[in-house]
Amino acid sequence: MTKTIIFFGSEVSGDDTAFKVMELLKGKVKAKLVKCESVHDMPDEGEVTIVDVVEGIKNVQLFTDIDDFSRVKSVSVHDLDLCTHLKIMKEMDWPLKVNIIGVPSGMKPDKAVPEVRKLISSA
């Protein structure tokens, strides 16, 4: 089964670093890479890894629990939607396992790629 990696962001709000990381990873990881701008486009079951920009962290970081992810600052209102959506799904015992790879806000995409790639392999 092919792993799906969702790169979450918004080109409209300037929150597009995850999309730039996705472009740099194309052909370098064995996974289906999906660009996502809305929580409504996310799967609602199975296992998924999300790559998103996060404020308040210094290094690329793996979050395996939505409660840990919700404690860090959101980059945009769009990220609040993601966090709220995932918390509701968790409370409802939705059959979706989520890992989130956080890329520090302000990190250059080419600097993030090696760590994101390593975490994709281990997530």
C-alpha cells in the first residue's frame, strides 16, 4: 500500500512553504504526495501523514498526537481549521491515524527537505 503524504497550506495567505517542500520531494520519496488547501479535502479514514508549517518550533518535528500539535502556534486561520478538524475527529473516535510533520515557520524549503524526507520514511 502506498503511503499518502498531505502537504497542507494556502497559496492565497502566503502559507505555502509545505507546497514548496512537496515540489522538492517529488521523485525522492516512495509516497503519494498530495497538495491540500482545505480540511474538507482530507481523507476521513486510514493512516495519513500531514506536512504543515508550525510556529514556535526550531527544527522539523514529528507530532503523533493532535493534542501535542494543538499546543503550538498556528501560522494562519487555515491551520486552526486543521487542528479543530483533527481534534473533533479524535473525540469522535474517527478511524483516522494522523502523523503531522511540522516545518518551522520561516525555514527555507530546501533546508526542511532532508528532515521531512527522513520523517516520512519513519512515520
